[in-house]
Amino acid sequence: MNSNSNISKVDTKKPIEQSLQQPTRRDLLKKAMVTSAVFTIVPRHVLGGPGFVAPSDRVHVGVVGVGGRGKENVRDLLNLPDVVVTSIADPAESWDLANFYYKGTAGRVPVAEMITKYYSEKEPNHQVAQYEDFRVMLDQQKELDAILCASPDHNHAYVSIHSMKAGKHVYCEKPLTHNVWEARQVAKVAAETGVATQMGNQGHANDTLRQTVEWVRDGAIGKVLEVHAWAAGSRWNPELKGKPDAQPVPKGLNWDLWLGVREPWEFNSALAPVAWRDFWPFGLGNLGDIGCHDLDSVVWALNLKAPKTVEVYGTGIMNRDIAPHGELGYYHFEKDADQMAVDLFWYGGGLKPKRPSELALDQVLPNRGTLFVGEKGKILCGGAGSSVNLLPKSLDEAYKRPEPSLPRTKGHHREWIDAIKGGPAALSNFAYGARLTEIVLLGCVALRIGKPIEWDYNTMSVKNAPEADAILKESYRQGWEVV
């Protein structure tokens, strides 16, 4: 254990729920301001909403989960001059990421060192509080304005809801939740608390993705008949056929805290770090990992809310414990209110749709992308909306681009921070993020039960498969209920 670590553990004599209800300095300040303004009409930009941070103030952020994605999120936050990262929480003292694309190390100690080094020149006395348990961080770090959650997927809803109920603005990595019921709950709590939220599907802040949405809505390719989306990602553990055998828990890792809402599973290095995405209790396979990136432009442009039917089939070995190597899926959306009618196809694990005939024979589809097929032409996009191309060339040359109707981005994290400081809501806020996540997760439901599903949005049920109920709303370990 690093002797400089400021690790705080749970006070079992003081319930977390009770401690989270104690007033913060901002609660007291707001109360004082309201009391002194009995006969004065104070505009919203002065008082703000719940947890409002004045534009002149720096936003104090705590980060939950500082593994690979968490470390990358911290780097993004450090680049924002009006943000200060004051505390981090992770069950692991250190994660070795040498075998993953992140490389290097992460976890409490390496990330705290990175933060301290960054601030050392301008703020040599800056201290980063380290915690194993984020709930203790919420309880003790009264200065926190916001929480960024980059934990494994299974704990997203728990962290987000607890943080919002504590009055914190929340940014949560995609997918927003691990099951459909959680998505509904997170959206509900976000609306009730009024905090500023953002889901971490960073491609939503690509201007090319926003152009795609504008072109589709402008009728650039006419009525959209079908959309194809694909991603080359596969399993991290290609040789495994199910739950791995138990291994000793590494020194410096609180495995029980890492499990969080889940019933006990024995530790194995095939699960953590990063590779937990292969296993259904913790991750959601390739579709759950990439879907919120590469289906984003489709859901946004066509205002999709609820598919009528979904069927998804896996490639390679899959069972109750482990996700497949890839997927082939079909979503059918019917016209409903503002929702467009469309057939949506998903290809995972290296599968791709047929190459558009408008491309030359030596032009191949990228490893990730989205293809809109319309009555007049096609729009081909890179992964997470990273590029946009109109096909055929003759249509591209003749098409008069519309004036921008969506704001051009200053950055995905920037939009969240601006929302915290009284600006417009971030465009992938939890109302939208929950809707996109739900659509993605319905594909995972169909995949896991192995047959087409007929979805009833209003009752949140699968009409033809009651066995899906246990996946739509999972069980939780006692004391870790998502409420």
C-alpha cells in the first residue's frame, strides 16, 4: 500500500444513506440566499437549479472508477481550466493495462500521481483524496459538485443514482446502465433531481455525427428505408467457454467492492481489468459495448424510441455466463408519433453488410461504421459518427447542405461542464442516453434468450417471452439495491 494514499473505508456504524442527506455548503448557501430574498425576485441564473455552480466557479469533480476509461476521462477533465479533480474512488490500488490498448497502469495510486503531477506547477499543494468506496467519498468530500462514473457497466446505475440523489451532477460512461429497468430509473431520478447529466458516448460530440443527423432530417437521401451498423470488436477472452476458475485476489484489490451490486463471483484475471465485458453479469458483449456509439446517429436522426421486434444471434460460443464473439441482429421500428419507421441491422465481431454498389471495387467498408439507405441515396459514416459521406457522387455534388440546426461542439465533457454552470443541457443527457441505452440493451435481451422478442414499451415487457423479465430487471445483492 502506498504510504501517501489517503484511503478511507466505510464507517459501518453510520449508514451511507443517512450521511448522504446531510446538507452541503451549497445547500446552506442556497438556503441563506432564499431567506434573504423574501421580497426580491431573483432570476434563475443567480440562484440556479439544484447543485448550480456559478460560471465564475471551478467545478469540483470526483471520479468513480479510474481504470482504463476512467484514467482517460481524468485526462479530458484536466484539460478544462474551470474543472478541478479533487478525489477519486476505485477498489483497486493499481491496474496493469499492459495487455490492453490503454497500456500503462491505472487505479488509485497511478491516477492520483498523474493528477498531482498535472497540478504541481500551478497548485503545488493540491491534494487528491483517494477512496476504495465511492460512497465514502460522497459522504466525506463535501466540496464535490459532480461525479464522473467510469466503473464497470454493472455498477453504473448504482453509482449514478446514489450520486444524483446526493445532489451531484453526473457524467456516466456508456452504456448508461446494465439493464432496461435501470435505464428507466436513472432517467427518472435525473428528471426528479434536475442535475446536469451526460452519457459518455463521446461520438455524440462529433460535428460529423451532427451533420449526419441534419442531412437525414433534411431529406438528403429521401425516406430512410434501412440502416446498417457494424463493429469489429470481439471477445477479450476468445478461448474461454464460460465462467473461469477462481484465482487469488491480487494485493491492493477490494474484490467485494468491485462486485458491487452483483452476487459473489470468484476473482480471475480474465475478468479484471477491462475484460469483464465478456461476462453477462458485468458487461454486455460487443453490442452492449459499442452500440451506444454506432447506433447513436440512427436513434438521434430518426427519433427512435421503441422497436416493435428485435432478434439477435451470436457467433461462436455463448452461454448464461459469457457473451458471444460477435452478433447479427435485426431491429424493426414502426411509425409512431415522431418515431420514423425503419429496419435496423447490427453486425458484430467483424461481420459487415454488403458493400454499397456506389463504392469502387477497391474501396472497402471501415471496421466500424453506419450506413443509411434511402430512396434517393446513401449516407456512409465512420465509427461513432467520425466521418460522413453522401453517395452516389452525383447526389453529393448536387445536394445543398442545410444550415446547421444542431450546435457545433466544444467537446463532450465541455458540454457537461457548461450545463453544470447554467448552460443548455448536454445533448447526450440521461433522458436521451437512457433511450439510446434501452434500445441497445433490447438487442442484448434478444441475444441472451435466443429468439425474436416482441417489445411492449409501456409495460416494459417482452410479450412473447416472460423469461426475459429476469434480464430486463436483474436481482441485486442485499445492501446494494438500485433504488
